[in-house]
Amino acid sequence: MTDKLNPKRIALSLAIVTGLVYIVCAILVAIAPIWTVNTFGALFHGIDISKIARESVPITSTILGLVEIIILALIVGWLFAKVYNSFR
């Protein structure tokens, strides 16, 4: 018996999780920008991202980024399920 992934469910699941992570990140940048930049710098193996970080991010940019990341996650989630199913 082979279980197949539902591409729509995977895409929506990934989009929701990614959107929530993006929102949490945006809140952290708003309330603790220096800590957030330093913490995320560690994720990039010590690259100093403070050189490219903005001091403030307009709400329109934040919303646009949220929409973009959700669309990208939908595409990646759908594609992941399709590729996974092709190996089953």
C-alpha cells in the first residue's frame, strides 16, 4: 500500500506555518530589533546581517513580504508533494 501526499493540503499547511513564522519574526523585529538581528545572524553562521538590516520596516513592506512568502510556500509545498508522490 502506498500513501500519497495531498498536494493541496501540503501546500496549505506549509503556507500557514510559514505565514505564522513570518508574523512572529515581524513582531520580534518590531519589539526587539537588535536582539532579533543578532539572533538571526547566528543562523547565517555569524554573517553580520546588521549591515543590511533596516532600522524600521514599513507595514506595507511587511504585508507585501507576508503575501510573497505565503505564495512561495504554496508553490514549494505543492511541488514537494508532487515530487514525493512521483517516487511512490
